[in-house]
Amino acid sequence: MSGGTVHIMISLRNARDAVWQQMSVLPVVEVSFADAYGCVLACDVIAAENVPPFANTAVDGYAVRAADVQHVPCELRVIGELAAGAAPTIAVGAGEAIRIMTGAPIPMGADAIVMVEDTERVGASHVRISASVPSGAAIRAAGSDVTVGDRVFVAGTVINAVAVGVLSSVNARTVQVYRRAVVGVLSTGDELVDDGSVLKMGQIRESNRTMLVRMVQEAGATAVDLGIIKDDEELLERTLRDAATRVDAIVTSGGVSMGDYDVVKIVLSRIANMEWMQIAMKPAKPFAFGVLTHNGRSVPVFGLPGNPVSSMVSFELLARPALRMMCGHGVGAHRQRVRVVVDEAISRKRDSKVHFDRVFAQWGPDGRVHVSRSGAQGSHQLAASSMANALLEIPDGDGISAGQDAWALLIGPVLASGPNDDASV
């Protein structure tokens, strides 16, 4: 199937619908708990072991019988020492204590731990206790975190770093997850260089592919760098067809504008079923989406505009959610959209488009998120957009007044106080 459809101008919502309705969740696979990081669980995880597996001490100190330390100060005979990782071999009897380290199992006979700060060693064989403790003091019971049969995680949970630790703690060696999408990324153009050489007249440094590879990874997919493809139809077609045999989606940049007639549009129009869109937004008005069918596989193709900022915005608004849908994220595929306070007046002209300004979002003293422009807003000015953590939606009209409420899409953590402050939430 090849060819395509050209849209004169459509809304962002319609463009998203055209893309997202063609997204399918990838198959479920079984992976090791460590490899599940960033993936979405396809099945519940039920604990097969208690955590902790045995009663142990929460502090360094002395294992005692609570009845022996009700009247303090008192002295007890030290009959041994127990470190984490060691198994107790002797029981604590009346008038006795065992020196114990955090995490060590509770020895038989003991029912409380006295913190080392409340003790003083008396010679080699005794310890003076200066604080009484009740039964159970500083003891972590077996299963006090997780009990056998507990539902540790439900299907749909995204496995973060802490969850990986939990999976390890319950000995869930493998889990069922939705497969992580493998995404090929390429740039095209004879003018692009990425080898660090001195630029010749007409050449520019490649940046879109370099940026998009990382954005794909940040989205939770696996990026395959397909390199820079010269303006050669045969080479591009061969690259795309080969990629379609080993990736789940392809992201290109450049060659999607209405006036463009370069190799990207020529080749994709010939080998894939493409929709060439003009979206009522700025930046990132041009966008292409389609499906390349090759050797029995149907691979989505996202054609992003060539201007770096347009490429970034287009990926955020259209490609990123689609790729995350493939990875099983469901509603979690989408960035959070929040109401914000615009701290500076932003003027614009009516052009039947929604503008997406790159902004800094930070918490204000009123407990609300405030935004201000990150810098110049040209579609080629990537440096000014690099530290932006939100996209501010500016509806068609004359702009937004200072102090006015608006919608923004968060693309990073909200800053605590400003763009150069390390503290964030």
C-alpha cells in the first residue's frame, strides 16, 4: 500500500486522532525484573515471599528481654554478638543480652532491642542499660513490608527504580510487561554533517536526529540511530525498508512541508500510505504520518518538520504519546496539561493557529504554577528552548495578558523557584 492524502489545514485534535487511532499496543513479553525498568506491567505481581523474610532489628544495640530492663539503670551479661547476615545460634536468657547490628535476625528469647545510645559497656562481659523498652521495641516483624500473597503491583504500573528494588526484594525474577517499542530515527539531507569537521558553505550541523534519539529514549522506547541519509532516493528507500524489518516505528525529520519536494516526500509517498498534514499550530505546522508495510510488517512512520524547534514540538505533541501508547502506557502516554499563571504579557497576531511557546514553569508563592518565556521563540532557535519545561498554549487571538490563566503542557519537572535553581519537584 502506498500513496497518501494531503490535508490543507486541520486542527491538532484531528491530527492526533488520525495518528493515535492507528496505534496498537505491542505484545506482552517476559523480562527480568532489572530489564523491566520503565516498562508497563501487563499482569499483577503477587508476592511469593515475605519482606522482611524474618524478624530483625531496626537499630544497632542489644537484644534483650523487655522484662529485664523495666527498672533502669541495670546491668546484663553479654553472651554474644550478632551481625547482619549471621544466623543466631544461642538464646537470650534472664539477665542476658546479645550485641546486635541493624538488620540481624532477632535471637531466640529476646523480644526487644535497646538502642546502643542507651547503653554503656561495663568491662568485657556486661552492659549497663539506661533506658527501659517495651516488648517489640525496634523489631521489624517478618512480613511487615510485604506478606506472601500480597498484590505488590497491579497491571498497568510503570516500573520505576524503586519498583525494581521491590521486585528484587520479593524475588520476582521475571515479570510480564508490554514490549518496549524499538524506534528508528533518521535525518536526511546533503547539507547535514555530524563529524565535527569545519563547515563548508551551505552545510549545517545535524541536531534533529541527535535530539530525537534522546527524546525517544526519554519516552521509554528503545532508539535505533539510522544515521544521516543523503539526498538519494534509492539509499533512503533501502534504509526505510530495512528499518521496517527490525523496528516498530520510524521517526524522520525534514521534507514534510507543503512546498517541499525532496527525497523524503518522494520516497515515502511511493512506498508508504502517508497523510501529509498542515496542522493549525505554530511551530510545527507541517507533519506527516503513515504506515510502511514491508515483509508482512506494518510500521508507523512519523514525519517531523525540519526546523529543530518544530521537530521538538511536533514530537512532543504527536509522536511521543503515540510511541508510549505502543508501549502500553494508556492514559499515562500523555504529558500533564495544567492551568498556569502567565507572568508576562505575550502578544501575537491572529492566524487561525494555536501557538505553543516554550516556557519556564515554576511554583509561585501563591501555590500555583507560573510561566515565563524561555527566550526567543523562532522555530530555528533550539538553544532558547533547550531548558524549557513546558509548552504554553496561546489560543488564536491577540495574545495573553500578564497575570492571565492559560493551559500549559508540562514537558519537565516544575521548578521550585526559577530556571537556574537546582531545587524542583
